Amino acid sequence: MLQRAERVIPLGSQTFSKSRTQYPFGVSPFFIERGKGSRVWDVDGNEYIDFINGLASITLGHCDSDVTAAVRAQLEEGTIFSLPHPLETIVAEKVVEIVPCAEMVRFAKNGSDATAGAIRLARAYTKRDHVAVCGYHGWQDWYIGSTSRHLGVPESVRQLTHTFPYNDLPALESTLNVRKNEFAAVILEPMNAVEPHSGYLEGVKELAARHGAVLVFDETITGFRYADGGAQELFGVTPDLATFGKGIANGYPLSVVAGRSDIMRLMEEIFFSFTFGGETLSLAAASATLDKLRHQPVTATLRKRGEGLLTRLRQLIERHELGSVLAVSGDATWSFLLVRDTPRYTQYELKTLLLQELFARGILSIGTHNLSYAMSEDDIVRLLTVYDEIFALVARMLVDNAPLDRYLKCKPLNPLFNVR
């Protein structure tokens, strides 16, 4: 299937993070055929517990019955029309009710659409051009030009985006001071692999305000996962604008720009328009997803299961004496198993081994634990059992100082573009 796909699709995938660049060839599944609840099945019929969950876009579980029923009902009524559908207003009202910063809402399809829209809004509002960024914000020129994947991005565009490190307020202040009164926006993921230091997000907000820049939280992943209202609710810091995607519609293509009405009103002046921005199947899915978030303990359950997973995973790392090689970070609902270099093996070699053994034992993961509401405690126990087996293998390999090819059945992953 991969050979067939690569004849007509570059990399054989529509998404970089799903391509063969991220999965070791020969030991990995490359195509998923179907999913239900916490499970997926590849085209060869192998079953996996899914800890990737559509790059964290699946919050409730694959084919959630309530979401599927809402989409099925809307399918009978139509998918796209020549005028707005009432669902656009209904879902926007639900977002305003749930998200602290949301006074007005506009919809798009991908997280990249939403972040690009937020930056255009910020530039229109401030009449400035420069942007300070931290984290991953999609494929559009304004952001990707600041990364190593900038091929095809004009140099003049690249010069307008400036990166700053997370949890470092002096670094952000220095960045803003270099071009005083020129920054339109400060945009960051409020959290990914590392928790914000005490006062950090508050400090970012104060710096952005002092320099007259719009503060944008990119909550494409954290929204409707960290808490119902996202990281801004969890940490108690409200930005000027925020972007959402992924979990808002449990995997259906929908993203959001939301924020202060005085800024959002400029959507009437800038151009941010999509034929499929009001597509009704995704809006029906979002409506059902948001209802479930409001009426069932979805994010609380994710957090409880995730906290139990992290506690026991840290205990396993300690028991196998792998603290110098492995570490755990991130939020309970979206956590990371980090791998470090050793004197003999690189982190990429060790990660390849981990993936090989995870896949062989029916766990789909790329080193993250993107939990879903459909996951049971048994699913968590199975993951920990698998980790116990793999950590024993890694510990034995390190003690023996064994050649890598004694354990690895494929070529190691190569260090490539990292989105974070």
C-alpha cells in the first residue's frame, strides 16, 4: 500500500506527522483502515490501542456514537449551502459559553487556517507586521518560515517572524525590545511538553500588553482537552485571541478563531473566507462534542486516567533504573515519553527500538499519550504492561552494551524537522 501511495502522493501521506518520516520502515503500520472507541485496525488487520488519536484530534474516541448520530442526521439534511446554516450560530454560541476569551467566533478547517487568521487579525488591529512565536503553529508562510522547513517561503516573509523560548520571560522581553512598537502579536502554545513556570503565562500577557501586541494562545491541541475551556481555563490566563481545532469536533475538520469582540469585528474587514467554513457535518459533530463536554466528565476523566498513567510510568522508569535515558513530561491528558542519548546509542536509535516494540505489542504511539474518553483503565494497564516489558529489554541492552542490530529489526529513524 505504501508503494502504491507513493506513486501518486508525495511521502504517501497528506500529513507530515503521519508519513514514513516518523515511523521506522519495516516494523510500523503505515495505513489505518478503521477505528472504534480506543482501538484502530491497520490495513493488514492488526489491532492497536490508539494513543495517537488522530494527532490528538480524537478526544471522545473513534466513531463516538453521539457524534456519529448527529452527523448522520445532518447528512440527510445537506452538507453545504448557499447561505449560512443555523448550526454556525449554534456552535459559535457554545464556544462563547465554554471558552473564557471567546466573545465572537469564526470557523475554518485546519489549525493552520485559524492561526493564520489570528495573525492577520492582529496585524490589522495593531497596524504592525512583526510576530513573536513559540511552539508549533502550522504550515503557513508566516510561521513555517521561522523553522528549518522554510523552503519556498520568501525571505521578506521570514524576516517578520521571531522565535522565543518557552518559560523564559527575559528572552521574550529582549525579542520585543529589539523592535519596539513593531510587534503585532505574541503567539504561543500555552503548554505542550513542559508546564509553565509560576507566573509565566501572566508575564507573557503583561509583556504583550505593554508592547501593544495582541496575545494569541494557540490551543489547537490544548483546547477542549486540558479543560473544557482549554489551557486558558486551566491556568486562569485569558488571551486576546485563541485558536482551536482538533478536539472541538472529535476528528471532523473544524477549527476556530475566537476572542475579544473589538478585534474579532475586524473579520468584517480582512479577508478570511472559506467555501467549506460553514460545512454542516463538522459543525454537527462539534455541536455534539461540545454538548458531551458540558454534560459528561470528559476532560476530568482524561486527567484522572492520565495522572494515574504518569505516576505509574515514572515508577516503571525508576524500577528499571532508566532515569538517565527516559523521562516523562507534559500534561496528564497529552503527555510525552522523552528519550535521551547514551554514550553508545542516540535518542533516535532508542526511540526506533521503543516504537518497534510498542507496535509489535499492539500499542499505537509515537512517544506521546493522547488520551481519549473511550479509553478504559484496562487500556492504561495494558500500555504500562507493555512499557514494563520494553523497559526491561532496553535496560538489558544498556547493561550488555550490545550492538543495536541485535535488537533492532529496521533502520533507525533519522533526525528530521521537529514541530516542537
